[in-house]
Amino acid sequence: MKKELVVTRTFNAPVALVWKTWTEPELVMRWWGPDHFTCPSAIIDFREGATSIVCMRAPKSFGGQDTFSLWTYKKIIQHQSIEFVQNLADKDGNKVNPTDIGMPPDFPLDILTVVEFKDLGNNKTEMTVTEHADFGQMSEFAKLGLEQSLGKMVAIFE
């Protein structure tokens, strides 16, 4: 079982624009969730100590349910890095136990997430997302979901 997931993507955009994909609700809604999932709402309060609530909606073929994530920001260094803890939550931002919403018993309660931005010059940015958690039996699905989400983010700038 993996203790961390790491995915790196290169964007055809300067760091300041890639940064906004984490800070502006309308941009978060364009990429949050794997392929065929949507993000119907993103309430973003992008400050250290604050929280954001992001909704991921499954396609009808997967049940069509909404799953909410709570992002609690620990450290923000503008245009360099974002550190936050992800938790599953209800629509009001109250943490929920993953098993209460159908996740396996080994799904992590807290997922420390670090997003790092690197200016490659020529209006290109490299971004690395590292999720520090043992995803248990969901490890491969978690990695695929992160890869697909970031693929949707790349498409914003194409």
C-alpha cells in the first residue's frame, strides 16, 4: 500500500494562472474529480487556517451521488506551494468518517496534500501534487483519480 501519491504535470501557462486553478471556484469546478465526474460547487476560502468545501459528483452510471471534500489550509506560499489537509465531509463542511459514506475501512481520514509550483520559463509551469496518506485498497483508484483530475486541469490551458 502506498504511503504517498505523487503526480507532476506541465502547463502551458505562467505560474500565476496555474495558481488560480486552486484559488478561484469557477476554475476548481472545471478540474476537480476524475474523468466523467463533475464539480457542481466549490466554496473556496483560500487562507491559512481557513477551509474550502469542494463537491465531486459521480456520473449517473456510478450512482450520481455527491461527495464533499474539506480542504483545511496549513501553509500557503504564493505562487510556490500550498499545503492543506483533505477530509471527506458533508455538504456543510463537517468531517465525516469515510466508512459512513461507503468508503472501505482502510480509507484515510486525513490526507496531507502538498502542491508545489515551478516556473519553467516561456510561460510554462510544472506543478507537483503529493498526497501523503495510506489509501489502502483504494491506492490505485486514488492515483488514477488524481492523474485524471490534473489532466482536466492541463486542458484548461490548451
